[in-house]
Amino acid sequence: MPRRMNLVAYLKTGPTANHAGGWRHPGADLQNILDPARYEHIARVLEAARFDGCFYADAFGIADIHRGSFRPYVELGGQISYLDPMLVLPLMARVTRHLGLGATLSTTFHPPYLLARMLSTLDHLSGGRACWNVVTSATEFEARNFGMTLPPKDQRYDQADEMLEACCALWEGWEPDALVLDAAAGRFADPDRIRYADYAGQYVTTRGPLAMPRSPQTRPVFLQAGASPRGRAFAARWAEAVFCASHGRAETLAFYADMKARVAAAGRAPEECAILPALSVVLGETASIAREKAAHLQSLINPELTLATNSTMLGADLSQHRTPEALSAAQGHQGIQGTEDRVLQLMKAEGISFAEAASRPRGLVVGTAAMVADHMEDLFRAGGCDGFVLSPTVSPLMFEEFGRLVVPELQRRGLFRREYAGRTLRENLRAP
């Protein structure tokens, strides 16, 4: 069977994802961001386009790193989760049959029993379509919301290893046939097929057993986005899909080769971990129309919000710290390596200052459906990815256009499924 792409959607419970101006576009509906129907519609659109799944990016609070205030993030329409994704995803499960459903949950802030319980519930309710975007979290404002201070990055990853070990022990505590359900005999479940987790690590402990039977996938699909050496080591051990920034063709090819080698060195088959670079598109009937649409979209971005967003991702106030050295001194334990890599790569590629690179919005792939498909096919066939994570400009408009225009083009080229092959998200990821 020919190799085919995976497609996953990056979502927010709100109008702004990675594109800071999308919420201002005439095609953006701002009146329904708290309405269940919005998220049900997005789920239907993605399933109709045969996406493997979606996940909600999340932060546990409102960013206030830039200028020491949450004012720019709130006033200018930054990425904020206006609803808890764990309560939105079951609504989306009810209107779909195949679409994978992912939540971002922190191994630093959440205890293992709670994580295992929530994710097993989602896997049951969706019939085996749960996904966990595993994050260690990277900002002090989130830590304070949980009454904590942010631990060092390597410690956060050590804790994450233990957290996943503990959750797996909880999920595997019920044997698949532990539920008997024999009303006539008065026997509901077999206690001999249920066991304690009794997990005790340096940072994480939990007793168990989990108070629910084994779910269809046993554990959710693990999605992860760490770009640092320690993050890559964690992904090599655990991740079934890696969401990575796109730093240019050469860098993307190098990341793919590095991650596949790390997965193999960790004793796993390389195909068990899909590498999915970020992709955001602007489509037009012609190349010139697409460029005009992109120019209009980019004109809607307030530069102050771009700085505020990158301040949050880099873990230091870019209005005060304008060089790599100043950034490093101010970050402490904060910051996301992938964002820093993207800014430094842009700085080097275009010969601009760090401050200017940090002020730039994320790049877009702009063109006709065939041109966008050409871009995707080139990176896919070159061995740079197994598919893509699509991040919306205008949501759900971009997904609607992508499903109507680009997906049929990919299908005509034999690069993307026409129907789902599997029952669970894990099955579809591994056999797209």
C-alpha cells in the first residue's frame, strides 16, 4: 500500500489560534465562541475531510509576560481558551464516528489519577478516539494558578516520564475482560482481574486502581511537541505523533531524521511515531488571488499582539529583552525551545536582528489548492514528514476551504485517504 499522509487539526476554544489577526477577518464568527454548535460544526468539517484527528492547544491561564500585564492578550485577541477542552471534546464525539479528539494536559500541574480518569473517560465516550497532547508547561503564570513555581525543564521532563508511567499503570489495572456483567449470577466484575497501580516515583505517586474499566485504546494516543534535546528524548520514548514547528525545508528534514533515529534507539519502530510539521494556508482560485487574501489577512495582525504572543512562547518580555543573550538571562525556567529555534532560524536566514525576527508573525503557505498540495507532497516525499498539523488562520473557514479544495487534490495524487480504515485513532494514525 502506498504511504499516505496524516492530517491533524490544531484548535482553540476561542477565535484565535496561531494567527493573531484571524479573529478580525470578515469570515470569522465571533458570536458563537461559547456555543456548543460551533465545536460540533468544526468536528463535522474535519471528519468530512477525513482528518485523523484534532487537538485543542491550551494554556492554564491568561498570559501576562509581555509588559507584565494580560492587557494586550485580552484586548488584542490573543490565544486564550475560553472553554475547557475536556468538556468540549465529548460534544464533538457525539457528532462524529472516526475523528480523533485530543486535549492538552500538563504533567507538571495535574495529578496522575485525575489525568488517567479524564482521558479514560474520553476514550470510552468516543469509542477509542482519545488523544493526549502531553505538555510539561513552560510559564510561571500557569504555575502560579496551581499554587506552584515552575520547576527546571529537565526536572519537568523527568516528572513527565513518571507521570506517563503512573497513568499507564492505572489504565492497565483492569484486564480487558474484568467486567462480567452477569445479572443472573449477581456478578458485575471480577476483582481478581483488577489490581492496584502502586506506583511510587521520585515526583509522582498513585495507588489506584482506577475506578473504571479498560478503555478501547487502553491509553490515549500520545502527542508531543518538545524540541529541546530532553524533549526529543521524551518524545522518542512515548510519542505516537510529534507536532513540530516548520523551520524551513532543510531544518525540517533534519528534525525528521533525528526523531526517527531517536525512536529506533528507544527500541520502537520508527513508523510508530508520526512527525507532523505545522502548516497554515491561504487558498485562492489563482496565485494572485491567494496573495491578495494573504496580504489582507496579515494586515489584520496587531504587531503588539505578535510581540505579546512570542513573549509568552519565549518566556521573557520582548519589550524589554531584545537580544538572544538578554532573552536567555531573563527566561529562568520558562520558554518553549521550538519557538526559540524558529526565531533564531528566521534571524539567520534573513539576516535580521533578533528583535525583528521575534516581531514577525508565523509564515503561511499561500497559493492555489494545487500549489499547496505541491508544497505538502514535496516535503512528504522528501522524507521530511508523515503528514501535517494544520493551524487555522480563520476558524473554521480555513478548514472548510482546505477540506473542499486541498483534500480532493491530495486524494487524486494518492497521498491521502478517501475513507477511514480503522476504528480507533491509533489505528488510523498507523494505517492512514
